[in-house]
Amino acid sequence: MNKKTAGRPRIRTPRVELHPASVKYIFKGHPWITKDKYSLKFPKGSPFITAKLDEVKNDDAKFVVMLNDPTHDSVLARIWRIGEGSSHLGPKEFYFELRERMQASFEARGNIDNRENYYLAFGESDYLPGLFIIRLKDRILIQFYANFWNHFESDVLKIVKDFYPKDTIWVQKRNLKRKKEFYCATNKQLKEDNFIIEEFGVKYQIKLNQFYDIGIYTDMAAIRDRVKDNFDEKSVLNLYSYTGAYSLFALKQGATNVTSVDLSQKYLDWLQENLVLNEMSEDHESLCMPTIKALEKFKSEGRKFDLIICDPPSASSDGKKVSKAIDAYKDMIPLFDMILNKGGKAHIFLNTHSITRKKFENKIKEYIGNRKISITGSLKLTGDCPSLKGFIEGDYLKGLTLLKK
Ligand SMILES: C[S@@+](CC[C@H](N)C(=O)[O-])C[C@H]1O[C@@H](n2cnc3c(N)ncnc32)[C@H](O)[C@@H]1O
């Protein structure tokens, strides 16, 4: 609890009414209240709100206490707790509950020793709604996805500092417009921070406060580890490569050669920095062009690969038109079929919560049609990025493994 909140008079937590559908979803484990005619009436001033859950007869489970976020674009409140204690939540109780949850979340990551980047807190799945914390060697990046946390920013910082007193701590306010909003909480003079981290024996250049993203997607790290046995002696194509995390990982795991494709020269230059850092430039080539063009080029050249990694953004532009990743697969799958060696594999991803796992798989089956490709497995967030039952939005990263027969 910070100085401002200490000793405040006890004010009752405002009671709101919830849409019956929200109540139903809360019971299924869903932690969000989205925009509807009920949530639009949530009060503006209070950080916490409470509602009665009429369906429950049990006295202990009568209330839901929520983090109020009336200025958010879509998620107007997030569930903090149901059915325990009283319906009142003040800043003091909140601080102690927050500290307990953060500690549990930090301790759950105690056994990660083969990478320097991992999530210390993964939002709703760690019962810390909208709060994500990444450890990057001796830096910590706190990411707020909910405006609610503006009320308790100094509390979160205090707790992180207590547990990691030697680390440099950065804060980022994530937003739908992808506007870059970072600051260093431990050194106000520090405007940017470039440093090197190691993941599974590979070094990566991290750049804080230069771009909206930092140079590595930590939510992919546990998945990279999971597919590590697929690269040895393979010719690998990494589509939508970004700064090359998968490309360098593939080389480290024994790939004979890797081709990375990305639309952005800026990210390919960063990938080049990473290659130099690891003395891995020899068996690698970069192509700066839209994925679809690269695939057509390989097809016309008769080039083949043993393994394709394809991790597109949920929607992307090739400079002319914007297309959704799910639709782009319609054109990509026939080309994968042509450029994969027999027995070759593709790990394909969809990075959006708006399409379910089932729909993704059905669409891919439809695009495969009667081609000699089968779906042999699926990939999902794992390890330090756990899932929460009943929270489909949290299961945003979906992967499928394809096999060319
Ligand atoms: C989600 S990131 C990929 C992350 C990467 N797989 C990793 O694990 O580090 C998406 C990348 O796709 C690139 N991109 C967007 N549209 C593209 C397109 N049409 N063709 C090729 N690359 C594209 C972006 O520049 C960005 O680097």
C-alpha cells in the first residue's frame, strides 16, 4: 500500500448490476466483463466494483469483486475474486491480496534456468488481470493492459522492487493503437535500454523503448523449446521472421540452412545483429518481401524445405492490401504443399483470440482439401504462459503441425 492510500476512510465498494450472460460466463471461469448496456453504467470514479451473483444460494459465494476499467475500449471490468470474504474491497486489502498473488506467480517460475526471458506474471492466468511481467535477464518489464492499474502502479512497482531489488525495472502501457509508452521506473534518466539476453543458448539483442515490441516474443519461448527436436539437419524456412528468434534457434538446434522472410527491413537488420552476435551468419539468408511473394519465388525456382515456421500477425499488409492471417492461409497452404519435401513439416500459427482453435483447424483442413498433407499435432501457450479454463481470449496463440506425406 502506498502513502496516498494508507489510512483512508473505509468507503463501501459500489454495487453494480451485471448482464445475466456475464453472470453465466463468470461461473464458467471467464474473467472479463465486456461492453454491454449494463457495464456501460459502471461508475467512473471507483477502482473496484462489486455485484451480486443471484444464482448462488451459498452465503460464501454471493458476490463478485471486480477491477473497474470504465475507460477501456472493450473490457470494462475484470474479475478479482468471487465467493470469498466480503463484497467490500478497499486499497489496503487489495494491496495485500495483490502482493500474495504476485508472490505466488513469481515463485511458480522459480525453476526456469535455460533462458533469461520468461513471464513472472501472465495476467488473468495468474489471477492478476491485465498485468503481465517479463523478466529479461536483470531487467523486468511490467506491462499494463488495463487502465485500472494506473490506480495501483506504485504498489505493483513496490512489490516488484521488493522481490527483485537489484533489477532495472521498466513499465509499458500496452494499448490497442500500439503507441509506444515506456518509462524506466528505477532510473528516470534512462530513456532507452539495449542489452543482450540468452534463450536456450542463443543470444538476442533486446531494445526497450525503441519500438512497441522489444525484439523477442517471450510467449513463444516455451513453444520453441517444445519443437526443438525438429530442426536437426533440416533446411528451414522461417516466415514472418521478425528479429529471427526461430531462425537462430533452428541454427542452434542443428539446421543445415535457414531462410528468413519478413516485410520489414528494420527487423531483418535486427535479425542480422542477432546473427552476428551468435556468429551464425554463414548458413542463413534473409529475404525482405511479403511472404506470399517469397513462396511463389521458391515455387518457381523449384526450391524445397524440410521445415516451415509460419507465425503471421493476426492481420497484415503487403503494402497494398490488408489480409487476415486466417485468410492468408488459403493461399499459403497450396504453396507449402509445393515447397515442402516429402516427410517435411510446417508449424503454423494463428495469433488472435477472435478465432477459436476448432475454427482454425477446420479452416486449415478445408484449405488442405485432398492434398497430401495431414495435421499431426497442435501447439499452445505453455510453461510460464499458462491458460485459464473458461477464458478463450487467453488462448490467443494457436499452432498446428502439418506433415507433407
Ligand atoms: C508476430 S511477428 C512474428 C514473430 C516471430 N515468429 C518470432 O517468434 O519472433 C510478425 C512479423 O511479420 C512481419 N510481417 C507482417 N506482414 C508480413 C507479410 N505480409 N510478409 C512477411 N512478413 C510480414 C512483421 O514485420 C513482423 O516482423
